[in-house]
Amino acid sequence: MDSVPSAAPANVSAQAVSSTQILLTWSSVPEQDQNGLILGYKILYRAKDLDQEPRSHVVRGNHTQSALLAGLRKFVLYELQVLAFTRIGNGVPSLPLILERTKDDAPGPPVRLVFPEVRLTAVRIVWQPPEEPNGVILGYQIAYRLASSSPHTFTTVEVGATVRQFTATELAPESAYIFRLSAKTRQGWGEPLEATVITTEKRERPAPPRELLVPQAEVTARSLRLQWVPGSDGASPIRYFTVQVRELPRGEWQTYSSSISHEAMACAVERLRPFTSYKLRLKATNDIGDSDFSSETEAVTTLQDVPGEPPGSVSATPHTTSSVLIQWQPPRDESLNGLLQGYRIYYRELEAEAAAGPEAKTLKSPSALRAELTAQSSFKTVNSSSTLTTYELTHLKKYRRYEVIMTAYNIIGESPASAPVEVFVGEAAPAMAPQNIQVTPLSASQLEITWEPPPPESQNGNIQGYKIYYWEADSQNETEKMKVLFLPEPMVKLKNLTSHTKYLVSISAFNAAGDGPKSKPRQGRTHQAAPGAPSYLAFSEITSTTLNVSWGEPLAANGVLQGYRVVYEPLAPVQGVSKVVTVDVKGNWQRWLKVRDLTKGVTYFFRVQARTITYGPELQANVTAGPAKGSPGSPRDIMITKSSSELTLQWTEGNAGDTPTTGYVIEARPSDEGLWDMFVKDIPQSTTSYTVGLDKLRQGVTYEFRVVAVNKAGYGEPSSPSTAVSAQVEAPFYEEWWFLLVMALSSLLIILLVVFALVLHGQHKKYKNCGAGKGISTMEETVTLDNGGFAALELNSRHLNVKSTFSKKNGTRSPPRPSPGGLHYSDEDICNKYNGAVLTDSMDLKEKSVDASESEASDSDYEDAPPKHSFVNHYMSDPTYYNSWKRRPAAPAAHRYEAVAGAEAGAHLHPVITTQSAGGVYTPAAGPRAPLTGFSSFV
């Protein structure tokens, strides 16, 4: 089958013959690369840096291998290429580009000869170099004379090539002078430019041209003729006119030419578009300046022309055993050049011996067989693109090869013909797509596709196989692939797919004649798989005991992310203990965690995994608890003062470290938690005190505070803790319970005394009445008075004696701490709030130790000692806490803790609160220490 030449002509050379001609020669395309009969050659050429698109020169036949390009610009560098063409189309152009310059010649006239300064006896002229220098400009010649003098009496002056102005002096006032200016190359003086000037000082801008007219008889498809009447020249000769054109309806004014002769009264405007409306306007220019633009012309519409290009993307495919389907794309609107009337399809039967040689395939005049389609006809839309139109050529002969070309036409004529296409009639591709396509996921990387063959009446022969097209739903162009199944089995497995991804699948059947249409895409999604590792792992706000850890979402989620698992442990045991902490964070939005149980200077090993249906690979990193190297020293002189409504913490700056201190943070340790946590951040470096209202703290909780300095290196050594201070707001003494009790008792005593006094007064009056001797029998009562004559009244207060202290045989002591190995506590044992903020929605902590035992102690061991700490009073009111303390025997071996916590994804920071302990029996260390998680601090 013929094709375009696959190689370019060889040995291309060019030589300038004259200032307007270049001779080009070449040798033929190698025979093995001709791919058919070479019908001729095309020379593509353009003036470098001047022409946007190359022009072409066609040489017919394969025997002529040279061409003379004429009508070229003088002394201009040209780019040239040669290509061969067959009836199918153009071949490959020659490379590299051939560069050749035409010879030089006498220059053209200079441009823009103007007189910006004119006096009674002197004139200054200014000019621009020629538009067509035709060589290297060597200089300029200025010649001038009185307009009334002899034509041969010029005064002549020559200036250099770089000079652009000249002043002529000693002229006659109020006189007309003729000036001529010409340029020179090595080929001689060029054509002169002539202008007239009047030596006067009464000049002004010209009046605009008037009476603009475009005769309809002068309008063609691509040009028109504009006529006008010049206005007043303003006592200064007009040098040139400028024409502007505007394309309707929304075009901008464009300058067509600004060098129209001052003597012209009409101008041909070319390079217009067919069947397009325009308006035009004009202005004049003299030595003083430009006139105003003239009035616009009426709208002028150019005539129609034949379409400039044929239909595109023409194809012919067998439709049935006696018809073919022609498909094409309409020409571009800007190439129609009028109202499109329709298309013509020319087709002819190729002779049987055409296959023997390409000569028989030469297209003859396509007038015998053609089908004419009008623009008003109905067209079938092809599924793949709404811009394609179709037409079915029917009643063709079976088992014959046909050649088809197309043209577009309007009332003027037809466009150029499209490239010919060939089609074989007798066998046809399937007319319908496979049916009932089903997409079933098998795994995270496999889909099973099943379908039914096209209906038998549409198969047009034996189905030889299927083509399965599949792609990711959101990126078809980048991910589309095709799998060919040569066995006519309606099932295939697509492998190596991306997990948890939506795919679209389309299938077409094929037979010996070609491919049938594609089915409508059906979608399916692969199963989920384990996610990839988190994209990053970072640490921030690293202090001696706390840090923030954050991580990124996996680049490959491979499913719906259900959460993350964070595991951390020290690289080496701390005081004989190696504790592994595991935190499960539910949900995908929270990708950070607050860790608060670190040990100063210890390096920790962190691992983070994402989870979909299972956990993915880990992302690992090490981090060392503060203070950072080069960070500031600990602040000094920590002092805290308390008023009735607020606390004030004061300190003094310590050592600055390697770089200046940039600020401070305050850490707090509440008595009901026992762990240090960041309380206030971003305190300016100039500040050495901080005040917080008591209403911001939890009432009844005792707090300790410490200050940490910060610089560019990080968080420094924390200060020593402040004295413990209660967050309880102090009420006035008259609201205290003891004051109210005293007042109640005093009031009761006064009432009793008053009652007793009234009783005595009544008795005294009775005895006095009886002593009056009124015949009443005498009775005698004796009242024994105590304490000065008052009856003794004893008020007994009921006292509740409760065993609320812990004691041992040799004196009072602190309650024994339970061994970590024997410790079990539920969610209720852990305080879930810090400063009123929820820290975790759900957290279970479990600690496991090796061979931990405990000793029993009776309740009698904890009697007779008065309470010494608020912890005892707090928990003695609840028997479950009173009886929960058990003594445990010591476990001599070192042990390993494992803490597991589950954190719901919520709107607040999730802390991990764990503690570490040395091996053996838990013994309180001297001085302040962190209590077990879930218990209040006590000494």
C-alpha cells in the first residue's frame, strides 16, 4: 500500500544567483524510502526573521531535481527545505535547514522624510533608513533647490550611514523648496525620496481626510478599494496617510498601512478575510503632526470565496458486506469563507491490478460516482466525538477496493480535496459492541471482566477476539491501557491494578475486517489493601519530659484509612526498665500525638503505621528528650505568689546558651496527675513573670510550676519546681464553715440563757406571790445552782472517729505504693482532664512486670495516726479506695512494662500518660517524684 516518503531528498544545496533569485539542487529519495510513486517535490522557503510561515514552490515529476526561486527579497537570508510527495501526501522535509542570502543591490528610498523644524531661512530634515536596504547602507545624499528654479540646480550634501538628520541654512524666506534624499550601497545610489517644504513659521496640523467611500464594485473576497478627499494641509505639505481597519463586530482598530503616498487619493486594502464585515478610517500627517482620524466608513462586507480547507480526519470503514461508513470532521469556521452548503464524497472502484503497482492508484477526475450531502441533511453522531459527521455509502460491490476523497462546498465552489483513503468492501467489522459487561473485583490488584458477544446479526463474520480498554476513572489519558484477547472467550482477568481504585472498562469485538464499536464504560473498584508508610515523621516542642510527634498521610492509602498506631520505647533501659508504649489513634484527620512521660536525655525509638483493613509498613525515627544541645540554662529564683483570685509566677533569666533566648514556656504538674505538661507557650523573652487566674485552674488541686527557656537550638533545662500551691479560691472568713458553726452555737447558747433567765424570773415571782399569805398551801422547791447560780448545761458534740490514716509499728508513714506488677486500674482511675480540657476520649493502660509479688497487710496497720496529706482525707471517705491498698513483697529482678492506649480521634490533644519504675520493690525516692498515673501526688 502506498504511503508518504519516509526520507527526505539528499544532497540539498543552494546558491544565490542574483539579488532576487536562488538556485536549489538535490538528489532523489532512496528507492526503499519512496513508499510509492514520487509525484514531485516541494521547496519550502521563508525569509529568516521576516516571514512567519514558509512559502512553497512545487516541482512536478521525479526527473527534475533543481529549482530556481525568483522574486525574492534583496540581500535577505532565506531558510530552505526540500521534500518529496506521493499521492498519499508529503514526505519528510530535509534537515538541516539550508541558509542562503540573496545578493545585494541598490537600496530602496528612505522612509519618513519629515521637517520637524522650519524657519524663514533654515530647515531641519529627519529620515529613517530604507525598508529595503538591499545591502549594507554606506551613506545618504541630501539634494535641495527652490521649487521655482531649474530642475537641475540642486545643492547636494553627502552624510554618513549613521546620520539621520540634516539642517539646510541660508534659504529664502516664504519660499517652497524641493528636497531629495537617497541611500547608497556598494551597488550604487538608490531611488530618491522627494518632499516639498515652505520656509514659513505659520504651520499647523492638517485637517482629516473627508468623504471616505468604498465602491461596492471594488469589493472582492479578500480586498477592497478606499477613496477619499484630502483635507487642508495646514501650510505644511502632507507627508503620508495612515489607514486603519476594524473587523466587525468586536475587533480592534488595526493599522493597515502608515506609508501611503501624500499624493494618493485612493488605496487598495488587501489581506482581508472572505465574507467578513469591516469599517475603515484615515488620517493625514505633515511635519507638525497627525490630523484627527476621519469619520468611519459604513460597514463593508467582503465577498464569499471557496472553502480554504477540506474536511478533516476523513476515514472509511466497512459497515456491512456492501457498504462503508464515511466519517469526517468539519472544516474550521475561519476556513469556510462563506456559508457552507454541504460536502461531496467522491469514490471510485480501484481496478484489480491496482495492487500490482502504485501507478494504477492515481486519482482520475471524480465525476463518475459521487454522493452529495447537503448541510440540511440529517447526520448520525459518532459516540467518540460529537464533532464528527457520518454518511453511509451503500450498494457497493463485494470484494472490491474503493478509494474515497471529500470536499466541502459553498455557493462559490469546492474546497481542496482531502487526502484519499482506501477501503475494502466485502468484510465488515462487528456493527455492535459486546453486551452485558460485568466487572467483579477479585483482590486488591485484580478485576474479573465478563461479557456476552455482540448479537449474531451484527457480528458480520466470525469474532476472532476482543479488545479490553481499561483506565482509572479520573485519569483516562494518563492511565488507559488495552488488553487484546485473541480467543473468543467472554472473560478476562485484569492484573497489576492499583488497590482501592475505581476503573472503567470498555470492550470491542474484532473480526478479519477490523474492530467493532466500543461498549459503554462499566466501572468496578479493586479491594482495599494495606496502606503505604506515613509520608513523614516529625517531632516538635521537645522538652525534658514531653514532645509532640506528628506524621503525614501515606502517599498510597490503598483504601479508607481507619487510623494509626504509634509505638515508642527507649533505645536502652531506663533504671533497669524498658517500657514499650502503644497508642492507637482512630480516624484519619488526627495525625499528631502529645507524649508526656519521657526521661531527660534519653533517646526514644518511634514507629508509626497507618491502618486500612490491616496495618501497613512502619515509618521509624529516633528522638532524644531535652534539653537540646546549645539550648539555654534553667531559669533561676522561681517564686510564686497567690492572691484571692490569681497566681503570679516570677523568675530570673539563666544562661543564654549558644544563641540568645527567644522566649519562655511554663510547665505545670497538678497533684491529681503527677506529670509535667506544657502550661503556657510563647512567652516573650523580655517577660520574667506570668499571672494566671485561679478560675483557669481546677479547684481543689495543688499545682507546681517550672519555667523553661527557649532559643533557636530548642527547649532548655527546666527550672526547679515552685512551691506547691492550691488552686482553691479563698473565701472571706465569714463564709468559712467554722465561723458559721461558732455563730450558730453562740446563738443557741444565748437563746438557752434567755430561756433559763425567763424560767428563773417566773419562779421567783411565784414564790413571792405565795409568801403573801393568801391561804394557799406552801410548797418548797430547792434548786441547786452551780457556777454562780446558773444551771449547768452540758452540750455534747458527737464525734465520728474514722480509721483514716496509715501507720506502722514504729510510727506513722506514707501509704505503701502498689507494685507496678500488681497494679490494675480502669478508665475511672485516670484523670482525663488537664486544666479543664479533655485529654483523651478512651484510654486503657496495662502494665506487665515479670514475677512481681505482693505482701498482705491488715487494716490495723493503718490506724491511730492523724492524716498528714490531702490524699488520705480525699480517699478515706470511699471504702473502695481504703481497701484497695495492699502490701506486696519485693520482686528482685528488673522488669519490662508494656502500656497500651487507645485514643479516639477527637477535637483535643491526646496525651499518653505512663510512668517508669525501677526493678524490685517500688521504693519512694528522696525528694519530689512523679506519682503513678491515676493517683494523686503525696509525700
